[in-house]
Amino acid sequence: MEVKLPELAEGVEKATVTFWPKKAGDAVKQGEDLVEMATDKAVFYVPSPCAGTLKQILKNEGDEVKVGENLAVIE
Amino acid sequence: MIFTQPKPFEEVLKALEPYKKIFIVGCGECATVFKTGGEEQIAEIRSKLEAAGKTITGAVVVESPCHSAKLKLAVAKNMAAYSAAEVIVVAGCGLGTQSVQENDRSGRRAFGVNNTLGLSRVDAMNRAVECCLGCGDCVINLSAGLCPVTLCPKGLLNGPCGGYSKEGKCEVDREMDCAWVAIYKRMSKDNNFQYLKEFQKAKDHRVDKRPHKPVEIK
């Protein structure tokens, strides 16, 4: 399953990956903090949409991501 | 703005004695204005540290290192150099230094190169003028826009002490204007002496209990 950057606050269209608490191959639970991201106003976590294994990280720390873009793949 | 001045460099070097690899964080807001943490100062700090035998893994001027989101954004974009350091040197105020340390996931220490002197405005002659102590119980709406708590060395709330000179100078420092003379002159401009006509009770320092609890910004 692809994990996308969800809709953010009104007028905010992108965010930057600041930290991956998990690495590829790690097990993740549904709702668990998957990736820390930041805009110039706030820091937030994107939760894992399902349980499984974090198969692939598609955006590295420091990468800017647009709303709807893929962040990772969970198997 | 938060007014800062550089610490003696020997003091900084002593604190950094056990460490070799350093990442430097500057401040793009107040410390840039006060020339204690902008691009130029970071370059200067870098060359001084290198001359002292330190290895600088990288440096970045963060828009506001005291703001976690802005700090994390800048760090994420410099992650390799940031991660390679043993400690972080912060050219900002005490807020910036503590913010960097609080936000460091590996628990590294952050060292400040500046002393934080307080809240200042920058006047038309480009001077840092201290005008607020952040006491938590502001009276300037009553005192003609001038803060007696800050501008009077005695923090008097009910007019001047008996020590001001005929020229309106403060007895604590004869080169300094008496805050209450200045407040009176300002009140005279619109003939509003409301504050002086009412007795001001001693400030309730209970409202200024430090540290203030974190407040959610909504």
C-alpha cells in the first residue's frame, strides 16, 4: 500500500520530511507514527494507514513532498 | 527582539574543549539583526573554531532556531553534516540554543556563543534599546507607552523617586533620563494623567511565576 502525504491545512500544499523513526523492513502498526514532517509553521507525524512492513521509503529526510505524493510503501 | 551579545570566545572554547566535530546553527531573525548570528558571524565563528583545531561539519542560518518546525526543516536539509557533529554550536539567543538541544534526537549538547540580554527594540539610530522585561503584567497602556518597570532602575510604579536631577536625569545613572520624567512628558502631550491620579498597587509577581507553563498557540 502506498502512503501519501494527506491533505494539510488550508493553503498548505507541501511539507518536508524531517525524520523517519522507522527504517525499511521494520514492522508498523496501523495508526503508528510513520514519518515526521514539517511545514514552516508546524511539525506533525503522518500515521501509518495500515499494519504491515515498511517496504520502501520513497522520500528522504530533507525532501519536499506535495500533498498526495507517495512517501512510502507498506506491505 | 531578543538582544544578544557575543560571549568572550575563550569562554566558548573552554566549554567546547572536549569536542572536536561541530555543527553551527545561526539565527536569521534577532541574532542576524544584532550581528551575533547571521551569515557573516557564522563565517567568523567558523574560522575561529577551525583556527582552534575544531572540525566544522557544517553550518546553517535557520530562520528562527527557537521555532521547532523551522529548525527541523533546516536540519533535515543539512542532515549529513548535522549528524556528523559531536555537538552543536548555536549563534542565537538562549531560546535558540535550548531549542536546538531539545530538538536533537541523539541528545547532543548545544552550546551558545552569545549572552542573552533581554527584550529590545531597534530604534531609528539602529541601537538596541531595552524597553520590556516581559513581566507578565503590562502597565504601558496606563504609563503613556513607556514601561516604568524596565526604564526605571527601581521599577517604580507611582512616579519618580526623590533622586532625579533638575535636568531630569536618573540618580542611579546620571547619564540616563529619569523614566518618570519621560512618562510625564509623554502624558503631557495629550493631557492624560489618568495613571498618575490612581494609586498603583505593587505588582502582583504571582502572575509572573516562572517558568510559565507551555501554552498552546491556537
